[in-house]
Amino acid sequence: MTQSAYTEAVPSVFERRTVETPAGRMALWERDGGGPALVLVHGNTASKSAFRALLGEKALAPFRLVALDLIGAGESERARNPERDYTMPGMAKTLMAALQGLNCGGAAVLGWSLGGHIAIEAAGQGAKFRAMILTGTPPCGPGAEEILSVFTPSDLTSVVTGENPPAELVRQYVHALYGNTKPIPEEFFAAAQRFDGRMRRIFSEHFLMSDEVKPQRRVVAEWPKPIAVIEGEEEPFFDAKSLDALKWKNLWRGEVQYIAGSGHAPFFEQPARYGALVAEFLNGL
């Protein structure tokens, strides 16, 4: 699938926009609800379309919503300098550049899975986020020993880390991403096919081996601004309850918010419940 052939249908009342960054042009959907901004950052082998159900939730209507495609994903350009731009520090810098370009550098950021790791890295680099929401993101790393001790071993690991995994394995991974409570939209499989496999390889190699990445557990233990952790109880990629044992400087309500009956993407499986929690968190800032 060529970049020019790939498009994602714009949700009702949203606008399709782009923003220039040193790594390339990023695509996004935006809707100005009149209130503070919430920026949504998707995970590995996905795109902004992952948030489609959540974007329509009435609880989030008062907020300015911005759903981004990471460089190399969705409708965004592929990285101009992959060895730099597809690392954790590089993606965090690109995220911060995009938010500055959109005049929402002080927004709250919702990071899902890989998107959450990028948000934590950006916070460690000094990003002026107002707050963070993390889902499907166990703070860990850098370093192979800590990272590998957190994630559950699986045949699907080769998708997360591989540049050219088999197509059938990618489809299995997409099913694991979004759970089994709802049919998986074809656009999620299309987004997985569009995703630049070089990002998976370069990101994982750098995350496992480099000392340039900010220690994620230290960041969340020291970052003074509010962090909400909203997690599916049936998380397939790591032990969700391990999040309870981590030290958090300013964890919303003093505990992880679990959504029963959902897995890695509770905003897709249970958007109303998830959206209500996000709105409660944002309204309390």
C-alpha cells in the first residue's frame, strides 16, 4: 500500500490537518470543543483511527481533541532520518515539535501503549504537558533486562520488534491489540499494513540497548504533574496489576483505574466508560 493511496475517513465534526516537524509531516484529526486540549497518541502498528470510537464520546465534547498519526504511521510521512527519528528520544522530540506547531504544547496527552512510552520520554525531556493519561503502557526501560522482565513472552513479540513480520502474524497481533469483545474494523488492519516496519525494528533495538532513553520508572516517580493510569483488567501484553507496585509521584485518585472486561485498548472496547474517566480526570485539573 503506497503512502499516496492510504487515507483514513475523518470522523464527524473533525478536520483533517497536518503539522510540519523536523522528522516529517504529521497527519491529525482535530476538533475544537472550546476547552483545554487533549492530544491522543496511538500505539505500535496502529494509527489515529484506533481512537475513532472514543473521539465521538459526549463526555469529551467540551475539549479540544487532537488525534495524531506518529511519523511512519497512518497518513503521516515516513521518517526523513529513520535511525534518528524512530528512536524513543527522536519520537518524543517529534511529538513535542508537533504540539508546539499546533499551539498546544501545554496540553494533556493521552498515550496508548507505544504512545504512552513516548509521552513518558517527552516528560523526562522536559515537555510542558499539563497532565498525562497512560493506557497499556507499563513504565520500564531502558535496558533489555528490565524491559524483558515486564512484557509477557509471546509469538507476537516478533511483530512488535520486526521490520517485516508475516502478514498473518500481524493480523493476529491486531486482534490482540483490540480484544475480542467487538468486531475488529478493517481500517485497523489497513493501518497495521501501512505502519513503517522500520520503526518497530529501530525503536525496539534502541530501547533495548541505548542509554539515551530516560528511565521511565524514575520519570513517573518524580514527574510532579497529574498522571491518570486507565487500564484494561484483561491486559494481554503484561501483568496489569504490576502497575500497582510502581512508585508514582502524582497518580490520579492514588491508584490505577481498571476497566473490567477489556484488554489492551479499553477506549475501543468500552469507549463510554473510558471517556467518562478521561473527562473526570481532565475536569479536575
